[in-house]
Amino acid sequence: MDLAYLWFFIVGILFVGYFVLDGFDFGVGMSLPFLGKDNISRRQIINTIGPVWDLNETWVIVAGACLFAAFPHWYATLFSGYYLALLLILLALIARGVSFEYRHQRDSLRWKKGFDTMIVVGSVVPALLWGVAVANIVQGGPIDQDMNFTGNLLTLLNPYGLWVGVTTTLLFFVHGVYFVALKTDGQVMEDARKLALRAFIPAVIFAAGTIVWTIMIAVERDAPLLWAVIVCGVIAAVSFIVSFLFNLRRSEGKAFAAGAVTIVFAVLTLWLTLFPFVMPSTTDPAYSLTIENASSTDYTLTIMTWAAVIFLPLVLLYQGWTYWIFRKRITRSTIEKAEAVSTH
């Protein structure tokens, strides 16, 4: 069963990577109504994630595939019980992806505004519902003796789930605005820096509430890794405050890096609270899914481990190379020149 525990943490790391990378994508999309004063600035904002947004989304596909292979019972219970929430996330991601590809296909202002609205909605919905889903996994839900989730979508919309959902939305928003400030110039960069300062207060209030609430759940559950939950929560809180201070000092890169650290340790706080369960049952603790009773065979996990050792470093190298190639700022003058060329 040692490999099952290993894969619990590997799946957790994959979701951490997804929330850090696609998290700022969501934040960039949500910032459009606040920072996109004209079509040039909106293009500038969208182009910051143009080369990387689809690559960032592959992390959730890999995480889902590993969840299916390593923990088939967890996958079955989760995807059947949360299917409406996950369907809404999928539809939102499709709408957002389509908008990125089709927005520039016509010069009509109405056409562009319609797709801009889809980008915003396609960013808000996943940011909110991912938080709701993860919170309910951690908190637990009605699961019967056959490992079936017996609730519905409204069951997921409980106080803790909604609170964490708002928290992820605000954290992703600030994270994305930091990225816009890092990757743009001129008025957009200045507006992004100021917007991050204004958004920090509500974000830190909800983040603090999530950390305290989650620690209380871990204490009540007598979580084996309670010390790690507390440490991760403290690191998340401190790094978020540090990101605010870096933003005040106009250090865009450091602010973005500190924001990424915040999301890493915020997700780890939730994930470590869950251990050693994968889906606790509120119907009867005996019906809970654990790492041991939800995992695949040791042979399957051995094959997966060797595959991860070989391919995961290659994926990380490729993604790092992609970010290095597209590391330059998206300047307003570049967009204006491109528009001038396209109109002639």
C-alpha cells in the first residue's frame, strides 16, 4: 500500500500544478472588464496567456487520468456524484477556449464583446466551482456503503464549499492580475498593479477564513498530518502578504512568484487535511473512501510510477521551455502595429 500513499501525494501535486497555472489564466480572464479599456488593451491582456493557456489546462487532464488509474473507486464516486458541477466546469472551459480562438476572426465590436463575455464567464465558473468541489471532497459528503454519492448539486453548495469557492475565485483573480502586471506595459500594467492592491483585502479575508475553517476540520477529524496542515496554512498566509508588499514595491515578478507560492500551500492545506481519506462519508464514517480501499493494485501503481519517473520530468522541461520562449512583455505598441498591418 506504500505506492498508494505515494500516488495520493502525486495526484495532489498535479492538482497543485493545475491550480497554480490555470489559476492565473482564470484571473487574467476575470480581469478583462476591469483592465480592458479598449480593444487594444483587451488584446494585450488576452495575449499574455495566448501561448500557454491550453498547455496549462493539460494539467487537469493528466491529474484526472492519474486519479482514474491510481484510485478508480475515488474517480467513480467523484465523477458520478459531482457530475453536474464538473459538467459546468467543462462547458465553461470549452466556452473560454473557443473564445480565445474565434474572438479575432471578425472586426465587429459586438462579435468581440460577445466572446469577451464568454472569456469572463468561462473563467469565473471554473474558479468558483473548483473551489466548491475540492472543499466538499475535504469536508466529506453523503456516501453510502456501495461508495455512491447520494447528494446532488445543491448538497455541494454548503457554507464551507461556497466559502472556499469564493476564496479560490479571489485568489485566482489576484494571481492573474499579478501576471497581467508582469507581462504588459503602460496603462494596463499600472491599472493591474492598482487592481491587485484593491482586490487584496477581500481575498485575504476569505483566504484567512478558509485556512482557519480547514484547520478546524482537521482538528475535529484528528488528522494525522495536522502539524503539516497548520504549517502550510501559515506559509500560504505569509506568502500572500509578501506578494502584496512586493506589488506595493512594483516588483511584478516577485509578487507573481509569491502569489504562486500562496496557491501552492493553500491547496496543500486542503489536501493534507484530507489524508488518509480521499472522500470522507458523512452518512457513516465506515463508508468513507480511503487511500487504501480506493486504490488500484500494487502492480498497476508500479507501472504508473515508472511512467511518471520517465515522462513527468520531460513534461516539466517542455513547459519550462515554453514559458522561457514567451517570456517577454506584451507591449501596446506591438498590438497597435499588428492592427495597422492587418488593416492594410
